[in-house]
Amino acid sequence: MRRSRTMTTTAVAVAAISVLATACTGQTESSANDDPNAKTTINFWHGWSAPSEVKAVQDNVDRFEKTHPNITVKVVGNINDDKLNQALRAGGSNGPDVVSSFTTSNVGKFCSSGAFADLGPFIEKSKLDLEKTFPKVLLDYTQFEGKRCALPLLADAYGLYYNKDAFEKAGVTAPPKTMSELASVAKKLTVSKGDSYEQLGFMPTFHGYETVADHYLSSWDHAYFDADGKSSIAQDPAFAEMFTYQKKLVEDLGGYAKLEKYRGTFGDEWGAKHPFHTGQVAMQLDGEWRLGMATDAKVPFEIGVAPMPVADDEADSYGKGFLSGTIMGIAPASKKQNAAWELMKFMTSDTQAVVDFANGIRNVPSTFAALKSPGLKFDPRFKTFLDIAQHPKSSTPDGAVNGSTYQQTIQDFGFQYEKGAVKDLKAGLAKTAEQIDTDIAKAE
């Protein structure tokens, strides 16, 4: 699931889906007239590729087939959104009936274009109580403008990882809870070495893996759009506050050029040489999966986990964080939508299925019952992410008819602002808001 949050991957997905929007518009008519109790075979396409992840998916499908012996599920893995979109356009008996995607930010496009089938009739017939089953943020990012075309399948919750050995050496006794504390601790933990670093307290640049704009913004109470659906980034003070804070932190920790040069020495985000694993960076904004990856990498220090700090004037919201996750949908061209719904309902709402899958993938469960289940087999520190997933002020970006395009526009502005190419923050935000509104208007 972790691949869902990288903006570069999302941008590719948006380009692919823009073609799909035309092809699928109008295909929301349900073809759910198949008998779910008849003997049949359905196709499930997903994006996981690591051996342990693929096994976890298959184990879950095997459990489904035991409870639904009439339905055989043919599983196809390592499917990115580009391949998925091509298959949804093509349809046919070899195409997917059930699909999953890591790209929550594209739900607006999936729903509005008809790329995913409307789930309303299935939910109503099954009497599935969504509000009692799933946390609110997860429900929000699986629908768009009242149309539900997806359900959540496991979640990603983001928090702050910290090197406890580095904390002790620097005399820091507890993880920071406010953004000013984060800046202070980051400076204490930073040890320069010539024109580089022996240790960096925190990598603040927008290229720093998970330190992208929307992840930072989760620390502020913010709204991407106003009541009329127009971009509010130039009016909502949270955006100017975030960009001002981030740029000052970049400057306080050595400046953009020095930080970017140091970032060039980092290993791959998904490998054992990740800079948090190696001790090059003492604090890291990251998702729940990092705990398992760092443990597998056998890091030589004790790892601490805490919620991401929040804006100083919002200290009472500490404990919240950024959420995203995997989504599931039904192919609108499928002739086996009732059988497809049985698999989807099982994987997303059956408590034991969700718990077993969360244990296998090492992601956050996506239902209230699974989040509280004693069957979860996690490192005790993982509870931090379970709590973030249930926090009432945790957030995720709003949906849009053109998917994550507006998020990429904000991120691109951040790249320019942090390196000094944009001098006037207020004017820059106004121009960015105008671009967001123009892009959305063109997509409608």
C-alpha cells in the first residue's frame, strides 16, 4: 500500500486516468444481474508485488474461497494504475472484476468518470452500515460528491519516527509535540561536518521522501477548497503558515543547497540504506510500514514512534496525522458484479479478514472492529498508528474531479518556494490557487 503516497507515482496515475475518464463516462449503469451463489470465477487485480505482500493477498483470497466455495478468484498482482486503467477501458472476460488501487487521491476521478462502478446498490442490499464500520476519514476518501465507488482496504497512518539513542546523546527527553518544538529538536540533533552533516535532525525539504506538502499540512487545520469548490489555499492562513514554517526550517538546518547535496547521499526509500535506518537522519516523517522495514533492516539503535507534531496554536489536536490507504472497487464492465461484491465486502468489512490481512501486510486495519481486535499481531509501538487512524482530526486531501492534479500543483509550488525561486509567498499562493481552479474547470 505504501506506494500510494508518492506524488510522482500519483502524477503518472492521473495522466493515465485522464484517458480513462472519456472512455468510462456513462458506464455507471450496473450490470449486477449475476447470481452470486452460482459457481463462477472472478478476476481480482491488485498492485502489491513484494513476496510477503503477494502471499498475504493470496492467503486472504484463500480464506474467502473457503467461505464462498462457489466463487473462485483468479488473482493478478503487481498491477499499477496505468495497467489497471487500460484493462478497465478494454473490459472483456479476461479483465478485472474487482480492483484495488493505492491512489486514494484519484477517487474523485474514479467516481466522477465512472471508472469504478457505483457501490450504492450493493451497500444498500447488503445493509452494510458504513458509519459504524469505517472511520470517517476513510469513508471520505472513498467517495466523491456523494457518490461511493470504493471502500477502504487497510490504511496508512503517518507519524514521527525518532532515533532514541540520538535523542539521549543530545539531551532530548521526549518527542516534540508542536512544530516549534520539532524545529528546536531538529536543530539540537543536527551535527554538521564541513559542508555536509554527520547527522541531520530532520530532512525538511519537499523532496525528502515523505515530507511532501500534504503530509506537512496535516499538522495544521486546513481546507483545500471553500464552500463554492474554489481553491482556498490563498485565503486559508494554514497554507502560508506551513510554507513559511517549512522554508525557515530549511534555512535553519543549513539551507536548501546544503540539504539537497546531503540528500544525494541517501539510499533508496524502500531499501535497507534508508537515511533513518543508517542514522543519517535522526527524525523521519513516515508511514506505519517504516517500523517493520526498520526492524527488518536491523537498525543499531532504539526506535521511537510518536504522532507528528502539530501547529503551536493547535496543541489540543496532538495525536492526529495524515491518512491514506488502499481502495477497492468493482469494474463497471464486469458481468459478475454480485460475485465481485461478495469478495469486496469480505476483504473490506469482515473483521477477521481485515485483521489477518493487516497482520500480513503490516498496515493499519481499516475498520473500527479490526482496529480494536486482540488478534492484531503488532509491535506495541504500532499502537501509535492505530490511534492516529482513529483520531477525529486526522485528515486526508479532498477529492477532486481531476484527482490529485491540484496536490501536484501545490507541491510544484513548494519546490519553487523552498529554493527561493518564488519571492512573494502571498502572490505565489494566489497564482497557484488560480491554476488549481482553472485545471478543475477544464476537467468538469
